[in-house]
Amino acid sequence: MEPLETRFLFLIFNVCLYTTRFSFASANHSNSKETTESAGIDFSCHVSQSKTQPKSVHRLTPGDIQVIAALGDSITTGVGIDVSDITVDTSGHAFSIGGSKSLTKMTTLPSILKMYNGNLYGYSNGSRDLNVAFIGAESQDMLTQANTLISRMQSDSNIDIERDWKMITLYVGLNDLCNACHDVKKYSSFNYVTNIAKAIERLKEKVPRAYVNVIPIFDVSILRQVDANDQYCESIRHNTCPCIVKKEDAEVVSQLSQQYQEKLAEAIDDRNYDSDTFSVQLQRQHDLLTSLSDGTPDVTLLSGDCTHISRKGHERSAAALWNNLFTAGERTVSNYATGVELVCPKEGAYLSTSTSNNANKNGISFEVSNKNGSKNTRLMRKLNHPYYAAMLITLFIVMIALVASCVICCAVKDGKEDRLQLYDYMFDNEKMYYYNFYDNEDGY
């Protein structure tokens, strides 16, 4: 039989080996396209609020926003952010409305705005939020969502609907495009734009002091390129977006997507929704979602269902939306895959509108936020990396194993010494029957 300490050390070695394998396997999985880790941003911009509450939307600063809300579909509800458990409510991480964590842990539009106004109200955080989006929503549902939002605002004692400045983001179209091949007339660009226009007009009628972001849907047909290199994505495409499965249908969807973007931009410009207390801005950003240098989609920006946006995609969408708030819809990022740095509006910079943009260009410029943060912040982010976590776990277990081994060895050694002392005692006192008890198999 092997000595006790040898068997124990062998057991500890195997525990460490399998723990190391498990830790690094988990690290590899968390770095796949389904990752749910958030990097956050070390925000170094100067923050301030207007000395007096502005009366015009054209003189609105980030710190003046008191209420935030959102309309949309499953992207705005956060579907795809946490692929490990689809039953978990992840709307608190959605780029336009999520506010469940601080900016250092998660980048969303509310988490940035909260740096300017800690009393921001309405963001998704589990309850009492103003996120009226729902899974499966189409553009035809936007008027209903607008009415729901108005009702919530009017009945909420925390909101002064007449005086509080509100930021509302509308983002819809994924389900329209993915079902367009079944009814081209229903999902025409005319109906898409008309549906959104009705919602905007209702908001303008019932919600004073509002700044509305309208985000065009990206061209979903490009997801066929993902399917070409991923058998799993291809196998589920008939469920996630059936109208891009066939090449001929995908071509129609691609053309329709382009029409959606162009007609929506024309409608917002032509209808001139802007007044002194209401402004609508087209925020062009999701057309950049799949623009890698070789023209193929960046799968890390997509969730595990190969259709919705991943946590990484949401965070970069939030940064792009924030940057666009100060550039009158101009593109501020050329490639999502290379990262998105937050711009820092200088003190007194206004949110972009048809009028305020002139003021911004006349001397109120931007700076780039400290992307990497302080030395300590960078160190903490490294320690939060899955590989570092796996290494720390393994090191911790090895240390415990060494300590336990020392304790066992000492205990065994002490036991042997005590036994030798007992033998000496027996011989010195000529009590050989004690010795027989240990050594003679017949005993005494």
C-alpha cells in the first residue's frame, strides 16, 4: 500500500489539473461571440448642467435630460445580451435604455447620461421604467407603444410631463424586414415610414420638452454572410429571419432596407418636426454594424442567435449614439470592429438639432474621453479578464493543496515519533504484551 501522504498528494494534483482545465475552458467560452462580459469605460469628460433649466430644445445639454424612454422591438428589450439564460431580463443592459450598472461596468446611453445627472429617471433597471418596447414588435406597433409611453408618463408622479426634459429613442424594423417576403405591400417603405411618423406625431402632441432619437434599421440581408461561414447560424436562420434564407428574398430585403433608411431620412427632414420644445434626430449608426474592412460582418457584435446584438454590440451602439448626439447625425465612427471612443462635449455644448448644430460648430468642439482610463483601472480590467481569473483560481487551489500537504506530512511524522516513543516505553518497562498488540496478528 502506498504511503498516505503520497496518495494525498496525487489526489491534490488531479484536483488542480481538472480545475485548471475547467477554468480555462470557461475562459475560452466567455471569449466566444456569446460573451456576456462588459468592459465599461473610464469616463473622464467634464460634466455640468445648465445653470437654469433651458426653455428651448436647441439649448439642451446632456445634464438637462431628466427622463429617458424607449420604443422598439426585441433589441431594445435586450434579447441576445445574456445567451446563457434567455429567461433573464436583460433590458437593463440595452444600449438606448439600460441603466442597471454604472458606466465603469457597462456602456449604455443612460449610464453615460447619469454621469451628468444622477437623478435621471426612466431607464430599465428591473421595474418602474419607461421602456415600452416588446419582443416581436414591428413598425405598425409604434403608435401603440407611443400611447403606452404617454400614459405611463402622465400617471407617474415622478415625472413633470410639462417641465421635465425627456430623451426618447425609437429603434424598430428588424421584424419588418425579416417578414417582408411574406407580404411586400404590408412591409413597404411607405408603410414603415408612415407607422413611425404617426408615433412621432403623437409624441409631439402629448409630450412637450422632448428630444427624440430615431435609428434606422441595419441591412439584415448581410447576415447571410454569417450563415455562409457558420452552419449553426444557417440552421436556425429560418426561425430568426426567414426572409433572408433564399438568395432572391434576401435581395428584396436588402433593397427594402435601403429604402427604409432613405425614406425615413427624407420624412424627418421634410416634415420638420422640430419646434422650440420638440426635436427629432435621425441617428445613423447601425449601418456601420457589419462594416469590417473586408465587408463581412463582425460576429462578435452579434448574439448567439446570429441575429440580435451582443453585449459588445450594445455597448458600441451606445457609444455611437452618444457621439451622434453632438454631430447632427454625421457619422462619427468608421468601423464598429475597431472600437468606439466616447467624445467629450466641452462645457456648454448643446445636443445637436437643426439650430443648435450651428452653435456647436462655432467654437464648441469635442474631446475624446480617456478610453483606457487610469493605470489602476487598466490593471483591474486585466484582472477581470477570464484568463486571469482562471489563473488566480488555479493558484489559490495550489496554495491550499500545499498547505494541506504540509499539515498531513507533519501529522504523519508526529504520529511515527509518538509510536517510537511508545515502543521505547514498552521495552524499558518489560511490558512486551503491548508490543504484541501492535505486531502480533494473534493479539494478546
